Amino acid sequence: QVQLVQSGAEVKKPGASVKVSCEASGYTFTNYGINWVRQAPGQGLEWMGWISGYNGNTNYAQKLQGRVTMTTDTSTSTAYMELRSLRTDDTAVYYCTRGTRFWFDPWGQGTLVTVSS
Amino acid sequence: QSALTQPPSASGSPGQSVTISCTGTSSDVGGYNYVSWYQQYPGKAPKLIVYEVGRRPSGVPDRFSGSKSGNTASLTVSGLQAEDEADYYCSSYAGSNNYVFGTGTKVTVL
């Protein structure tokens, strides 16, 4: 079955960087894109950006431009999301989700990133 | 890109229907038939329940239905069951590989 498995929880200090991984299985990785979505505690979902599993093309949400980089390793069917210059309001659960045309399915289990001094 | 507007909460008794609205603009909801809906239980990842406005993935009960009129999409849950108590989010394609989510609606089964 199609599955996305993410890396474990992280605790970072303000100003640091974090890199979250998302390993895909059960489908041909290069046929789909991966989107990243985050959810701050008690808040709604926020789309962060998209990366093509085929050629690595990306599109990032405007508010994160310059701080986020999404990459893929097709040899291991893994997508990565790096967020730099972390702030306390970046504390959130970060999800990867397969971009199936214009919707998101399935989702990874989520990775909690806590930013605290 | 501003979040799509959803009511914070909705409720109904078992067996009743509840409808959740999702209001955007002509640049997102009104411009594309690519509205999707997600169900999320506390502490869990979201799950796709409706895509392309009104289509359901296999395994999703037909109690869940979606529609759209102009810049507003809607999700209706008919025959409410206790297991439908969850948070629901809409999402829309917004052009140029951009997407936007709704603010979320907590559904309570009374």
C-alpha cells in the first residue's frame, strides 16, 4: 500500500535549521510530487510547498521563500524539507503528503518540530 | 494567499446532516474544480475524504458529499455518526502549483 514514513521529532533553538525526511513506498516515486504541510499547535493546516518527484522542480509558499528548501533523492524514494532561521512560531507538526494531481493523499504520520530556547 | 474561510464549529445529532462551507475567491475555489476535503482526528494526520469538489476516494462512505457554487464549496455529512466527530479542512488549488487550506471546522456530534 502507498505509505509515507517521516523522520522523528526534533527540538531546535531559534536561529537553527531542521531537515525532515519523508520516505515513500508502494508507488513509483517519480510519478508524483510531494507537498509539505504544517500545523502549529491548536491551529489549522498551512501549505508550505511542493516538489516534483520527477525532476525536482519546486514551488514554495510566498511567506517561506528564502527559508525553506525541498529536495528529493529518487534512489531512495525520499523527500526532504529543510527550514532555516527557525523561530518559535515555526513550532508545528510537519506533514509530507503525496500530490495526486490537485489533492493530497496519503499523508505521512507527521514530525513534531519544537523551537525553543 | 489568504486561508479559505470555514465556520469554526458545526454540530448535529446522530442521524442528522451537517453542512460545512468553505469560502474563497475567484483565484482559488471559484477558479478551479479542484476543491478537496480532509478529515482529521486529534493527534492524527489528515485523511482525504472528497476531491475534485464532489468525488469520493474508495472506502469513504457516501454519507460524505461535496459541492461548489461560485467561490464557496460545501461538505455535507449526512446521517451523522459518532465517528464523524473530527476537524474538517477544505483545500483548493490556487494556480501555478499553489494551494490553500481552509481555517478548519470542528464537527461535534451531540
